[in-house]
Amino acid sequence: MALAALAAGGCQPEYRDRDRWPMVGANLPPVGFSLAWLSPSNPREIHVMSVADPATVRPPVRGAGWVSVITPLYDELTVFGLEGGVSIWGTGEPRWGTRRLDGAPYRVRAAADAPQAQPGELLALICGGEAQPLPRETDSPDEPVPWVMGATLKLATYDFRHASLRVGKVELGPELNPWRVKFGRFAGEDNLLVFVYQRSPFDRVARRRPFIYRLIEGEDRLPHLQPRWRGTSFSHPFVDATFGDFTGEGEGDIAALEVGRKGGRLLTAYRFQGFGLEGLAETLELPEVEDTLVAADVCGDGRDELLVHAGGEVLAFIAYGLGTGEPPELVEVARAPAPAAVLAWVALPRGEAAPARIACLTAEGRIRFVQLRPA
């Protein structure tokens, strides 16, 4: 309860999505892989730290008003807020370089960088809309209204030389209520997953729905979205989903953190089959977890595992992967103890000799590193 109050109170009046506290990991030359996170006590202040040298103390960076998003952009980090955007880059000194990002829209709510372009050249942005305070009206108890409604989705290309964004026209309008975006590989293509909230012709209850889009070049030579699969839902109502290569075949799959009939969380991995989704394994019932699902190769075997943050009596990060049995099952493959009151967390890249680790931002504004060990 105290954690929720801190997250909501520290970021008023924008009613931030607590499960998406701004934090990201990215390569930041010349300092290597770095972490960037929003200060829990100041919604305008961003901290950046090199993972290779966490002892180096650098002054925080001021964002563009109330910070809502931190995302990689080319060899930089971009901070979006209610008043535009700022780029951050490493300088090799005990500080970080910053510059205003021209053309950045106001009130960016969520962002994702496209991996199929050169790193950070293309962004999907959710902009505008109205933040929804608690309690949020809902059609169904297991389908709470997203934290922002009436937003739009736009694509933006980056001009590195002039530090500016070229933002395209609206791709998805406010009637779809987009509120989260994730790029990734799915069924042999690089796609964009968009979380929307709406009714459908076959379901008059407003629900969270997963829409998947291709990226195509239009007559204006700008990127646009082309519908690939617009699902009514997964097997159950869901709270989060992500792309990942869970089989190691390189084609790309999708997994969802779903809501069971009794309100608990379920984990299901899917592949694309024909015109819909087919389960890769039986749905797994999870312990008490937060509503965040992350895919990462924590075992170093060329397959992605699914990471969740478990609460309850045992605080832990747990990784689940496809077992080798026939039919395959989702099984626990690794876990790490989690500190109390985690606001955000990032799975760090696994090196040849480096173990799988998770960086955690605690409510006190400190970074804690925990190591995943085989189950």
C-alpha cells in the first residue's frame, strides 16, 4: 500500500502507470551499457549510471517537465515529458550531455524504439489523451480502465545530425485508446504490439485487446502501420504481453500475463498459426506477481525466458522457459531474491562470462543488482 501511494503521489497530477515507472537500459557510448531512471522523489529528474562503473557519481539530468518516458534513441537516451523531449548522451566525463529534442510532441505517454531500423531511428509514440485517476470506471471487474484514455499513436523518425524528430500523422486514433507499445519479432516478421482498450463487434464489454501491426513504407516514403492480427483477446483477459523467441527457432512468438477466473495471474506462450494464435504449452498458474512481463535470454541458450516479479511472502524475480518434454511445459528455470518496494526493474544483457542479472530501482531511489540462479 505504501509503495502504491508513493508512486501515485510522487507523480501527481498525471496518475502514472505504477507498473511502468520510467526506467530503461541502453548502450550509451563511450561508457557502455547504462541505466536511466526517473527519481522517485522528483518527477523532473533523471539519473543515469554506467553498469560497468556504478560507483561513479554523476549529477542528475533535468527532463522536459514531468517525465513520463525514457527510451533508447540511436546512441542516446531520450526523455519525454509533458513539455517535449530531451536527449542524453555519454561524454566520457563525470556528467552526461543533454540537448533539446526538436519536434518532440507534448504529453508523450509511452514509447518504443524499432529494432528493425538502425538503433533508435524509428519510434512509436502514444501521445495526448487524459490520465485516469483512481478509482477508474470499468465495464468488468477484471478489466480495469488503463491509466490513460483517448490517446493517439504516431510514428516518428529521428534526424541524428539535427537532434530532431519528424512525427507522422495519427496511425491509431483515440477511439482505440492505445496505452502501451512494444516492438519485437513475431512469426518471422518485425512487428509492433499495441495495447488498446475498446469494445468489439463480438464482445460489447470494453477490454484490453492485443493488436499487432506490420511496418510498411507509404507513398509519402514514411513508415506506417498495416494491421496483421487484431485479437479480441488471448485465452483470458490479460494485463501485459510481450514478444520473444521462446522456442529458439528465430521466428518469434508472443506471451501474455493473463487473469484467471479467481483473479490470479496465468502465463501463456503462443505461436502464430494460420490466422490466429496457438498455445506453445499449457497455461501456467503463477504465484502472486505484479502486472509486468519481460522476455530475455537469461540462460544463454539462444531462447528467451519470461521474467516476472513475484510478491507475497517470498519476494523474487522468477524466469520461466519452455521445457524439453513433449508436449513442452512452461517451467521455472531461474530466480533471484528481490528487494522490498521495487518501483521498476530491467533485465541486464548476459555476457559470455557475466551471469544473468536484474537491476532494481527501490522506493528510496537506489539501484540494487540481483543475480538470477538456476532453479
